[in-house]
Amino acid sequence: MSRSPGEAAQAAEMTQGWPNPSSSTTTRPVVKSTPRPLALQAVTPEALAARFDGVTLPEARKIVSAVHRHGALPRHAPAGVRRTSLEAVRLHGDVPKLEVRARQASSVDPFVKYAFTCPDGAVIESVRIPLEVAGRFSVCVSSQVGCALACAFCATGRLGLQRNLEAWEIVEQVRAIRAELPEGGRIRGVVFQGMGEPLANVEQVITAIRVLSEPSAQAIDMRAITVCTSGLPTGIRKLASELPAVRLGLSLGSFVPGKRKSLMPIDKAHALDDVIEAVGEHVLKSGQAPMWAYTLLEGVNDAKEDADALARRAIEFANRYGKRPRISLIPYNSIGDEDPFSRSSDAREAAFRDALSAAGVPAIKRYSGGGDVAAACGQLAAVSG
């Protein structure tokens, strides 16, 4: 039987040993909660050395490296690490795990979708994406369980938001997938375009990126990490300020007035002009051209007026900020029963690209693989297995 928020809060108070507010005569002992162990996948060597007195930075690098290579603390202190330092970390640190619930390999391309079960039972999905060089991969990671933004063309948006992921849960998606690569395989990039809005969980995302790019951890070049957002100006500015080397992607929907709002409800809270201004500030701080992602929907946002509006704003952006956005056209992928949209036909897609090209704005068509296992853009919905 579910409890009301008030009942749940009262029960939590009583469980923690605090007096029942409804009784002035009942006295209960105060029980101090035990601090949670530090998730060691989510710390850099600098943070680890600062956390534990006596642990040197070289020791911290070796400990972090062991955690990311083996998914556990070593039994015995490795060369260069004192036993007392390892035991201090072991006493207050932990290496929690995500359980691999399912792996689904596409039968038409080398994409592999992973479903992970978190310690609290929540399910998230990630995708191993092949790169052009054989044996090199990128990982599309989730940053939340579900999503609150309810974009009409995204399966995750149908789930609602359950919670933010912790930094270690983000990093562990990459570490776990890396551990299963074929011999000689390498993870060369990470894209935050799985379940959730990354910039609605910006603190944990930034922490995760610092670890992912740490040479002792996953050693992924920050310039090969992309954060894709539906448009949170504050988060965009924070990302630019703290991690300017990280690339930025923006999901658009449409530049035609009214259309974006119907496709992406976030537009009601953050007007597209404000979002584009924040993206421009990111360009000025990072020196990088942003990626503008545009999902083509048959008869909805794929007409000439849509292409003209996109081209016009791209040109205005380039003139103002000195970088032309990289336009990425994404074929729509079905999101299940009662799907309100369909993929633009080849003819309409070609006409859209021609209109952009005629205006002097080139665009690329993104290959969105893994559609047969619901691993393609917009399809992640934690229903694997």
C-alpha cells in the first residue's frame, strides 16, 4: 500500500530515531546514520588523495587505475602503494556495480545495446557504437532514470523522471562496456544522449566527465565527449565554464514558431532564443562549433519552410559567434505503440538537405544504428530483456 508524502516523511523520521511529532511523551534514541562508502569509480586521483589523509597522489593514481581496470580494489597493495593507504581506502571506499540485465546486438550493424540494473532496481540503457576505425567504439550513456522533458519524439520521455544517476553510475556504464570489448578494442568517445537530460543532472555529469577523461581512469579525451541537451541555458553555461573542451549538442525540433513548443515542452520554460544565446556563449568560451541535432518527422518539421528557418538561424549564429553550427539530420526511429510520427521519406529528406545547401548551410545525415533492437536515437526506454 502506498503512503502519502506526509506519511512517508513521518515514517522516515521515526525510522531514523527522531521523536514522533504527534507525541510529546515518547522519547526515542537518536541513531546516527553510517556514511555511505565512497564510490571509487567516481573520484579522480586528486579527489581520492584529498579525501584520505596520508594517501599520496601517486598512490591514488595507482588505486584509481586498479579500480577502472579490474572493477575492484586489489587484494594486496600494488607496487608503489603502501598497505596502510590501500586499507584506508578500503575501509571507507567501495566499488559498487551495475548488473548487466541484457545485451542486445543488432543483426544489421555492429551496435550493441546494454540494459543495466542499478542497486535500487532501476533500469537504464546504454549503447556501444562502432566508429569508423575497426575496434574503436563510442558509448552512448544515460544520465537519468527516465526523463522529465517529455519530448514527443523520444521514447524515454514517455517514462517520466524517476531520479538522477550518480556519477559512478554514469562512469560504470562506460567501464562495464569497456570490460567486454573484444581483444584490442578501445573506447574513444562518450556521448551523453541516452536516457535523461544531462544538464538537468549537471553536477553528477561534470564529475563523471572528469573521471572519464582522467588518464588513470578511462583516459577518454574530453574533446571526444559530447553532451547533448534539449536546452537548459544554465547548464550550458556551467558546462562551458567548467569543461570548455567538452563538445555540445543541441536538440532542436524546429525553428518555426510554435512547432518546437509542441514537440519539446521545455520550450515553454526556456525560449529557444535564450537557449541559442547560451550556446553562443559556449562557443565563445570553448572555441568549438556546436552540433545542432534535428530529427526529421514526416509532414511535421521537414517542409521547405522548416529548412529555411533552420538555415536562417544557422547563418545568424555563425555571423554573431564566428562558428557555423554542425547540422546533424537524424532519421526518426519508431518509439513503439501509438507512435504519432513517421520517418521522413527519402524524397522529403533530400529536399530538406537541398534547401539547406542552397542557403549555404551544409548538413550531414547521422547514421542511427541499432534500430532493430531499439538502440537508435530516441528509442531507449529501459524495456530490454
